[in-house]
Amino acid sequence: MPSIQSPHPHLYATRPGALPARFRRQRILIVGCGDVGLRVAARLKGRVQLLALTSSADRTNALRAAGITPLLGNLDESATLRRLAGLAHRVVHLAPPPSEGWGDPRTLALTRLLRLRSLPVALVYGSTSGVYGDCQGDFAIETRATCADTPRAKRRIDAENSVRFFGRASGVRSSILRIPGIYARDRVGGTPHARLLKGTPVLQAEDDVYTNHIHAADLARACIAALWRAKPQRIYNVNDDTCLKMGDYFDLAADKYGLPRPPRVPRSTASQHLSLMLLSFMSESRRMDSTRMKRELRLKLAYPTVNEGL
């Protein structure tokens, strides 16, 4: 884990009247504190002061139990966000865009709010690898132009643009993590097990697409590394070293679980067996390169491939 230092160490030199230790700790704000946000918090607990924005009063007790101070507010209601202004030294933004529309007003509202008082040192935004669109099996590196095909991915591009504009205009060290499929055995729906039990088909080999993965624990570690090590206005692919087509991934999982491998179907009849959501994932093929993440964030993955993670 990166060493954690005060942004203004000279303010806390030993002297009469120095601030108590609890006021010297960095304040980290997590926006969108779901599974990955809680993993980030668990790794930082005791070393920083943890804050999390939540729109649900029902979650406050659970957040407190995790060592996090809950802050009630809603990204869809800008007036409820004012208490966040100037509050945190560093911000992890993991909240998704709305499920409809072509933009992400939530990220725009957050970045506008962060400008109101003292600025944070760093902002890390969790985006999606879907912004690359279909690369027809080619490698996707961070300098590749985005070519989103779905409204969901286009909303993420809008969010990325808000983050990058915020960083350039304010001088805040903003970074974007492009994240593929997140998996983990202790994550709800985090493995292919349930889908394998249903016998959901996958594409036959000649029609299949490359898919990319990151273990939830490694993603949390990447978020933390980016908070301290990311370069200004930098994009990072956050994925492991797995290079499998989707059907091969499910075959591997089936073998590990002792379950039957899923049936294979041609793309021409896939719509008879699969939901529109699954079909959308099967319409894009790319292999992500994470060299920049490893080199600049100095992150060594605990789960370098799905073979270890599953």
C-alpha cells in the first residue's frame, strides 16, 4: 500500500498547541461506497479518516460498523452535497451514472461541488472498459480513441470528460480507472457459478469474443494506489493478465466448480437463448493492456489471472 502522508506536513510539526492526531489524518471520501468502496475502506481503516456519501439512511449503521463516517446526500440532488465541499483531501468516485440518458449529471454535480472550497489533492474515478467499444479482438491501450457503442458506455465517456475537465481547470490530480468485469468469490454475483447452474449458453468458438477481468480485491488496491501515485489527468486500464475468450472463461470456471461446461451456440441464434444485456457484452471483443497500471501505480496483482482468483 502506498505510504500516506499529510498534504501539508509542516503544519503538524511538534510545537505547543499542535493538533491532535485524529485531526492530522487524511480524510478520504468514497462516493459510491458499494462492494469495491468497502474494500477500499477496509484496507485504509485506521490509517485515514474515512467518509462515504450515501443516499440511504438505512446504510449509515453498516458504514459506521466498517469504520466509515456516513454523509447523507444524493448525487441527483445537488443541494444535498454542499457539506462535502472542502471536506476531503482525496476522493474516490465509484458511483455509476444514471441508468437512462446520454450524459452523467452525477459526476458533473460532484466535480462542481468539489470546486466550492479548498480543493482535494486527488480524485480517482472508476470508469468502464466499455468506453473502448468493439476492438475486434485487438489490444486496447489507454491512448486508443474511445468508441462506445452503448448508451451505458457513452454515459461513462461523459463522466470521464467531466473528471478530466475538472482536473485541468482546477489543478487537482484527477485520474480515471477503466475497469472490466469485476469478480470475487465473496462478491454478490461475483463468479460464474450461478450462471453455470442455469446452463446459460455461450458463443461457439468461431463467434466468441475476448473478455477482461479484475479481482475486486485488486481493484480496491488499484484505487488506493491511484489516490497517491497516479499522474495528473491520467487514464489507467485496471485488468489482470488473463487472455481468454468468454466461452473459455466459463469452461475454466465450470471445470473448477465440477459443473458441466455451458453449451455453445452460434451468434446467428444467440438471441433465442440470451438476454439483450448478455448479447451486448458478447458484441464487443478486446484485450486490455495494463502495462501503465503496473509501471506507474507500481501495483503487483494478488490475483494475476482468473485461474488464481476463481
